[in-house]
Amino acid sequence: MKENFFALKLILRFGTIGAVVLAVLAGVGTLSLLLPIIGLAALLAALAAGGLMFLLCKSYVELVSIVFQMVH
């Protein structure tokens, strides 16, 4: 079944790497937007945004993996 769905294959293979990349991008984006406004407190917001993004993306990858294992 995995051979029929290219996106599913990509999520299962590169999901964790993608979660890390998106988390870093969210952290850097948050830092660059908030640094001129609130100063060094933006570091805390950037860490929170990156951590939350990683958790959300990683949980999606785990959910896809569980559903794939149940169906397959």
C-alpha cells in the first residue's frame, strides 16, 4: 500500500527530519519577528514556538505511522 501513495512514503521516511527542520524554521522566524519588538525575551518565545512545532509535527508523523500499521 505504501508504494501507491508517494506522500505517505515521504512522511514515513523523512517525517522526523521534516519535523526538526520545521521546528528550527519556526524558532528562527519567531525570533526574527519578535526580537526588534521585545528584545531578548524573544528567545523564550522562539524556543517555545520551535518546541511546539516539533511536537505537533512529530505527533502527526506518529499518527500516520500508527494508522499505516493498523491498515497494513
